[in-house]
Amino acid sequence: MSLVALLAVPFANGAGVGNAIAPGETAAQVVAGSETAMKDVKSFHVVGKVGSKSTASSFSLSLSANGGGGDISVPGATLRIVVAAGTVYIRANEASWLKLTGSKATAQLVANRWIKAPASNADFSNFAALTITTDFVAQFFPGAGTHISKAPGTVTWRGEKAVLLTDPQGDRLYVAATGAPYILSVEGKSSQDSLTFSDFGDAHLPAVPTNAISLPGT
């Protein structure tokens, strides 16, 4: 999944450590502290959309260090996923499975049923990464050298005080200015890419499906 490449910055050693943002912290220090906080939090919920109109994907997911799940929509397919104990569970209708597999026989067989596959399976590992907090957050913190700017003081994002960071393309990152420096939102310049984070530490994780079948060929 290609998300807004907003947080590709070099990090200051020892900055943040998941604590509240201190006055005078640099953009790199805010990012480093936010990375630590997001990777350490027990769970969180994220709602987002990425891509242009013709290729847009959207999702509503709860994540933890061991997995989670929710809903994902891509052009031509809508899925419900659950990841637990190294297994990916997916449920979708026939049209979605046809889009994903290209096989009408397979689509008819597994339509509207929970199927399962190992999270290590190359065809399913990307789904697993979407529900693991550390894997998801790592997509924002690759450690490359894009310049990030920090707006002076704080701003208000949906009633919460936040630190605003921007990249040269105009993408925006809002980090909580009080309490742990969790990511509140990532917004693309065009607003076609956007992610909103919430329920830090107490996101509702879906139950593991019962009576799931293995996807043919896995």
C-alpha cells in the first residue's frame, strides 16, 4: 500500500521516547517521538482513503501488536478481514472474489464465507501488515531524507491541540500536542489521501471467525 510519503525523515537519536511533545522540539524530534508512541500503543483505530478516484482504496481498521481487522474496499472488491495468531481471515462476496482471484469457480466456492490462509503467504501478507501496529506505522517512518517543516506553536484539529508538520508537497501530519504524541491525522495536499487515527489503547478488535475454510491453492 502506498500512503502519503510524509514521514520519510531522518530521526534525532533519543528524541521523544513516547512522551508529550516538549516546547522547542524540532520537526524530526516530534516525528521520532510520535513513531515511538504509535509503535508502543496497545491498539488504535484508523479510517482512511488513498489513491485517485479511479484507483481509490478505503479502509476502517482496528490494529494491535498481534493483529486486528475491519473493512477494506478497493476498486471492484470489498473485504472484511481479521488477522490473529499468524492467520489471515477474509470474507467477501462473489464479485469481490472474482476480482481478486480471476476464477469464477473459486469465487462461487468461497463467496460470503470466511476463508483463511497463513499470514506468511505472499498473497496475504499485505493484509496482515495492515492490522499489525508496528508494521502499519513502519510505512510512515522509512527513515529517508525528505524535509519536514513544523508550524509554530499548536493548531486545533477537530477540537484537539495538535502540532502540524508539512512536507514540500504540502502533505500534512497532525500530532497530538498533549499527552502521548499520537498521530491524529495524515492528509494529502489534494485531500484524496487521508487517514484519521483514534481509540488509542482501547480499539475494539474483531473476534476470530469460526468455521473458516482454507482458500483453494493456499
